[in-house]
Amino acid sequence: DTGVSQDPRHKITKRGQNVTFRCDPISEHNRLYWYRQTLGQGPEFLTYFQNEAQLEKSRLLSDRFSAERPKGSFSTLEIQRTEQGDSAMYLCASSLESITDTQYFGPGTRLTVL
Amino acid sequence: GQQVMQIPQYQHVQEGEDFTTYCNSSTTLSNIQWYKQRPGGHPVFLIQLVKSGEVKKQKRLTFQFGEAKKNSSLHITATQTTDVGTYFCAGHFGNEKLTFGTGTRLTIIP
């Protein structure tokens, strides 16, 4: 499978715990995006990378959230001290070079914070 | 911030009927993209429109981009049960991030 992959697919955690999600983009794609989607809403942009550089962060990304893409390949999104409001689907997408290139989405990680 | 609105929020149609969803922005978009998300799935790219007044077709789906590049529509002819899902438009304002619309959830009555 040469698409975008995400791990885990589901995560249930207790409030206050830290969680980390992983995204593996399509191999030749330089850009990687993180989105959050809640029920009945469209995906909301969180942050994106051009290779290993994080170029933009949404104000939705509080200081409890951190994302990395250390070698310009896979990326991780960590949420510290999770809150119930963090419950959502976290989607990763990748694209070739330009911000207007087609984005291909992974299957998402569904986070439930109890 | 800049937003993309979509109507209707929900649409229930009898199988075989047509379906249309509309996307509107208050400011000019660089392009418009359409995605389909099946229940429990992730957004899947359908098409991108770039030019003012552009019309593209994919089998029973017709996509339009308005002359002012502020609105777009997706029309499905003779819906089938496989068309079930939520359809999102998404656009770029200049070179900014992709902004998604609110989505239209389509259900089909067999």
C-alpha cells in the first residue's frame, strides 16, 4: 500500500495522559499536514511541514500539542495532558511540493479522552 | 478568518434522484477542491477546479467553479447507494492553507 498511513487507528486514553500519533506520508511527498475533525464538521487545519520544517501552526494548536517531522519523512503529533475536548479524529495528509497540490489523506486516528 | 460555507448541511434523496451541494466563500479562492468522505472513512480527493467558470465531469458528477471564483457546486445525476457520504468542498485563499467547507451529508433512500 503506497498511500498515507497512520498509527494507531484508535486511541482511548484517560484525561491528563499524553498520547502520540504517527503519520507516514506517500514516499515522494514533501509536504505533510495534520488536521483535526470533530463529528459533523470538516477537517480543521492544525499544522504542516515542508520536508522537516514546520511552516505554519494554527491557533487551534495549543501549547499542549507538538508535531515533529525529524527526517522529513514520517511525522508525529503529541498531545500532552489530554482533555476531553481533544476527542476527535486526527487526520494526516501529504502532497508533493506546493501548498495547492492535491492532498491525500490517511485513515486517521480516532482519539477518545475519558 | 476566511471561511467556506456549504449548503445544505443534510440531503436525503430517493435513489435515482439528482443531488446538488453548493459551496460559497466571501472572498476569491485560488482553487476549489472536492472531497468525499464515506461514513467512518477519511476524505478522498475527487477533483480540483482552478479556472474561473470551469466545469468538469466525472461520470455522473459535474463540478462547477463560479465566474468570480467565490462559489462552486457539485451535482450528482441519478444517485446510487454508493454515493452515500459527506461531500466537502475545500479551497485555498491565495497561498494559504486548505480551508474545508462544512460539508453536505448525503443519504440515499433505496
